[in-house]
Amino acid sequence: TDTFNYAAYHTLDEIYKFMDTLVAEHPDLVSKINIGKTFEGRDIFVLKFSTGVTDRPAIWIDTGIHSREWVTQASGVWFAKKITQDYGQDSTFTKILDTMDIFLEIVTNPDGFAFTHSKNRMWRKTRSTTPGSLCVGVDPNRNWDAGFGMAGASSNPCSDTYHGKSANSEVEVKSIVDFVTKHGKIKAFISIHSYSQLLLYPYGYKTEPAPDQAELDELSKAAVTALASLYGTKFKYGSIIKTIYQASGSTIDWTYSQGIKYSFTFELRDTGRYGFLLPASQIIPTAQETWLALLTIMEHTLNHPY
Amino acid sequence: KEDFVGHQVLRISAAHEAHVQKVKELEDLEHLQLDFWRGPTQPGSPIDVRVPFLSLQAVKVFLEAHDISYETMIEDVQLLLDEEQEQMVAAQTRALPLS
């Protein structure tokens, strides 16, 4: 993985091969878990970074649930390598990984990602079919069991924000739900999107403040400050509904409802010129600055057990 | 492969709530086949929308008629996709001797 080009976009096969290589290089630190199969039958993989023998409290990070947000999968690859590099070198990070496990799902929507490489670069959703409709796919960030089907998602299968026929109808979502539920000790859950330069916390489907709003707000402030310290990139932060828009059935509203207090979603770097087509030269700076925010959240999670 | 030749991405600036509502009207016009990369939310927040070539005139006329300002964020989506593809191929070629 030292020769892998982190400053380029890669296909699903290349990313999956990278994951295998990383596991082979660090068998005592990294393992690959298959948490399910996509609608089209692709494997859904999560990397587990662990220095223990039994399941510890854990941090979850996912990238690429919206397939066209390529800088997120590319950042996920960079994070994976960074974890293996910094463990044992960076004292803060080493302390985190000596106490907690980290799960990293780099390609959260493999069918959609493959579709962006083969047929339609602008594809966002899953690739599941809806009986009675010619339109394909469900927005996997509207398919979670938290305010499912309420305002802030579409009931139209042709819409990019179609919520699906029922909560967890998408196997890509259900696989994570089952994994998180079975694990039971996920303490921070961070879902990464692009672009807009935002760090968001619950709720998305209702205006009522989350019970932990004050702490989440303080932590967000610290995280975006750390992020900005590298290249000056400014992020806004706040609850989903107040900062961007009402969004029902979203990932972190479900994780928060499961008791995962540190539930956040990122919208990564926006240069104002490229949107989802962020040039590959931006991948490493984007990942680097995001890592600083992630570290802040991970360290806070370590120091504030619950 | 889906062809995005001539598609533009417009960055729309909604100065006040009435502008936001007007852009929401656009969002509902399915025949325009607009792809909102960043939807209308609140005044002051940028709205980004990919507009197919055949809908460009209608969308721009609509925005100008309602005095809603916009700029072209991406002139031709397909050109960027072609560049992206070339970069990926070049990166693969560079990586081969090392692997």
C-alpha cells in the first residue's frame, strides 16, 4: 500500500484490492469483515482496526453512501492507510486505538459506486428495483428507521431522495443496522458525505434539539476548528434540520436513537467550482484536514466514556 | 454510458425566501430533468443544480425572469468527466511498474 496512488480516484476492484493488501501488511492490526451483500450481489466490506482480542467500545466511520461523492471513498482509503501509519507513532491516536476499535466502511454503496464508474458518474442511490416503477434505486440516507417517510424524503421512486418502500429496505442499510445492533458497543458513528463543508449532528427529521445538543455543538466547534487549522477550510456546524434542511430517515438520526451519542455526518470540502467532480489533486488535502476533525471526535469519545 | 455533453452546473444565489420558493418550483418540473446537487434550503445558501443541455435555456430564462442570480459553476460536465477519466487511466499506468 506504500505504492498505492492516494491522489487518484480508483474503481471498486482497486479499492477492494487495496483493502486486501492493507490487511495482508498488518494482520495484527487490520481485518476485513464481510457484513453482507448488495442488491446486485457485491460483497460489503468493513475494515476493523483493533489492538485487542475481544470486541472493545468502537468508533464507526463510513464513506461513500452516496456513490457519486467520490472524494469520500478516496478519503476513506487515505484514512485506512493513515490509521496503520499513525498507530504506534502518534501518541494521541495510539491511545485511542489501544482502547477502542475502529470500523471503517470505505465503499458503503458498492453497487452505486460501480455504476458511477461504468454507466453514470452522477449516480447517487442504491441500484435496487421498485415493483411497478421503471426508476431504480433508493437514497440510502433516507432509508433508516428514524422518522422514516416523513417530510424530508421523497415517496417518488424516480427522485434522488426516494426513501424506499420501508425502513431498512436497502440491504446496504440493513447490513449496517444489523452489525451495529449486534456489536452493541459503538460509541461514535461518523458518516461522511460531500460537499458543502458542514459538520452535522441530529436531528434531521425534527426541529427539537437532541438531548446532547450542547455537548455535540461544543465538540463540533472543536472538530471544525481542528479541521480549519491545516488549510483554513471553514466548516459550518449544527443540527441537520437547522443547518441544511429537513431530512427524514437519515443515518445518524437512527444511530443517535440507538444510543450512540457521538453521531455525526460530514459534508467535505467545496471549492465552489467542482461539486462532486472534485479534482483528484484535492483528495489528499481533503482527507488530511478531515482526519484532524475525526481525531478530535475520536479523542473526545475516548475521554468521555458512557 | 450516460452522456453529459453540454450539461452545466449552475450555482444559484437565492437572496430571500421568495427566491428559495421559486427554485423549489423548478425542482418540481420533472420534464427539465434537473439534478439538484445542493437543493434549495434557506436564503443565502448556495443552490447547485446540474442542468441538461436541452433544459438550459428554460432554466436560465426562469431564473432571470424572477431576478434570481446565478453563475455557471461547471461549463460542461462531460469535459470534466473526460479529464477525470484520463487522470484515472494515467494514475493506473503510473502505478503498474511499482506493483
